[in-house]
Amino acid sequence: MHTNIEIILRELYALDPSLKEHDESMRSFIKSLIASRPPTQIDAAFVTELRARLLGHVPEPSPVAHHDFSWWMVRLVPMGALALLLIIFAPERFNLTPTSVPSATSSKILESGTSLMVVDTATNSLNIAMQKPERTFLGDYVALEMPGFLVVHEENKGEFGAILGVSELLQGGTSEKIPVILSRDMADEETLFASLYADNGDGKFNKETDTPVIDSLSGGPMYMVVPVSRFASPDMISE
Amino acid sequence: MNATDQKLVENYLAGQRDAFSMLYDRYVGKIYRFVYYKTLHKETAEDIVADVFYKAISGLHSYHVSKGPFSAWIYTIARNAVVDHYRNHRSTSNIDDIFDIPLNERTEERIDAKETLSKIENYMGTLSTRQREIITLRVWDDMSYRDIADIIGGSEESVKMMFLRSIKTIREKFGPMAVVALFTLKF
């Protein structure tokens, strides 16, 4: 501590030599500042437990490519049928890239151009692979900053159409293999949208009162374009 | 040789989970102290620190050295987490830490060592959030100006000048011996 006082004083005097005239009071002053430091002994058990929780519950890191869901991408969705044909004749594993929001910003409320109130939360992502034309939609992986829902929409001329199904309330954190029972069977070669909504606290989904989770990178709602194909196989569906 | 923060991030993203454990060990104490100095409550600080590291491990794939040092990134997460904590628990905004909360609104049971707070709040309350961070990081954590500059932004010289102004502000407001008396009086 004594060495620290000398170093701090030397630094201060280098910046303002006039302070040297008050060396005795400056020493006492800096000494008191140091002495006022609150005791901050971190709990060793807390450190150990938190490490175990962090490394035990987070998925293995994998390369993430950010997919820019720009206005043009949305307009090109009807061409998804052609893309599906290519996929059929290219039997490599098909894995949709997740949209993630690794933002370190705080939560905030924004008003979009459609007057929607949206919630920007710090850590959200979703990963959904191609679906088989069945009644149950399966989300592979969802991470939510706050409790919320995985919502499946029809595609309507490149935009979000009617909601076909909503997941059970997902707690904040990560969820895997999330089933969403739809109001109808998915159709072969159809394209759907999967989006995330933050719950308003009542535990029930309501499109009017729950808020879309936004992608802070794009500024728009976080969603994925999900193709449906009868050729979707377990190999194509993410583990 | 100790791996740099950036190297550990790269190793973790390449699949080495132990690399994050090393980053965690490197920063958990620092982040805890940083948060504790802003909240002065052990359980609150632990909750916030856990939140910080969950966000860090979830968002590591978005971090790149081009955005600045890893330390700046994780301290920013911590700073925002503290702000979010107070926003979520209070209706008033513009609260960056415990020193921004008016005296008559503080919940005594949520503050450790109330005596400690009463000692330091007089001068901490006169400083801006940025000045408080510089004081705590330099005086209480013995961090270099360069490292502080990485964390709070700005140049090393600007941090030094702000530190100097903060010291002068306290001395001018309370007098050079008043602060000494403040910390040596027995309650």
C-alpha cells in the first residue's frame, strides 16, 4: 500500500506540480481513499459453482455465420422451392445458420416503423433446421434472455403470415428440441418463418401484448426462414 | 507463457471449453469487485456477475479483437448489467450504481457495511459514473491507467487527467483534511 501511495502521488504531481506543495495532506488524503476500499472477498464456492454452471449448460461452441435477413432476402423467399430442388440433389448435411444476438447492450424499448413495441434483449438466438411436412414443428435450439415463445408463421408473399403455432412458455436460458404443435400439417416445399417473442409476464402468448425479440444487428424482428421438405431427414435435422 | 485473452477466445470458439474456464478465472474476481463497488451488496453482486458471464459465454462468437480489448468488452457487459439491475428494480431511470440512488430510497438491508457506504458516499456522490470508475479502478484495484483506458474508453492521458480532476474535486469540496477525518472517525 505504501508503494501504491508513492506511485499515485508521483503520477498526480507529474500532472499538476502545484499539488506537491500540499504533500502531507495529499498523502493522508490518498491513504484515506485507499483505506476506504470496501472489503470484497469473493466467495470461493460461488466462483466454483458458477464455473460449473457455465460450462455445463452452454452448448459446445460452433462457428456461427450471421445471416443478414435483409429486405431482399425476404423477397427472394418464394424462390425457396428452387433451392429445395438443389438441396434434394445435394445430399450434404443441411444446417440452417442460427441468427444470434451477441449483444452486450442493455435492454431497451424501441418503436418500429409499424409502431410495434419491441424488446431488445442482450442474449437471444435460435437454430432451426429443415422440417418434414408433419403437424409438429421442431425447434432445435433457442436461447432467450427473458421467458418467451417460439412462434411459427406461414409465409405470405414474402412476409410473416398467419401464426400456425406457438411453443409452450420457454424460460430464460437455453432450450432444445422445442416442439410446436401447428394448426395444420406443414406442406411439402412450403416455407415458414420461426420467430421469438418475449413474454409480457403473464405466461401466455398474446400477439398484441407480447413483444417480438429483435435482432440488434439488423434492427428487425429475430426470425429464421424454415423450408419444409418431405426429403428432410434426421441427417439434415440438427442434433 | 500465459495466453492472451484473444487467443483464449479463439481457442474456445475452436472447441476448447477449458479456454473459457481460463478466461473466467482471469476475470471473475475483477468483474466481481467492479460490480461490488457499484452495488455494495454481496448477493446482488453475485447475481449480476453470474449474468455477466452467461452473457459473455453466449456472446463470445460475436467478440473480435477489432472491436477492442476483451477486457473492455466484458467490463461493458458488467456495467450494463448493473444499470439493467437498477432499471429492473426501480421505476426511476438514470441509475448507474448505488451512489445514484437518493438516500431516502435506499433499502438498508440490500447494502452491506452501511457504515462503509456512509463513509464513501459523501465524496463518491459528487463524482460522475466515469469518475467513480476511474477512482475505484485506480485506487482500489491498483489498475494501470492504460488498462483503465481500455475498459472505460479514451486515451491513457485522458484517464490520467480525469483522475486528477476527480481527486481535486473531492479535495475542493471537502477540504484536504475533511476526507481524512471522515475515514478516521470512530462510529
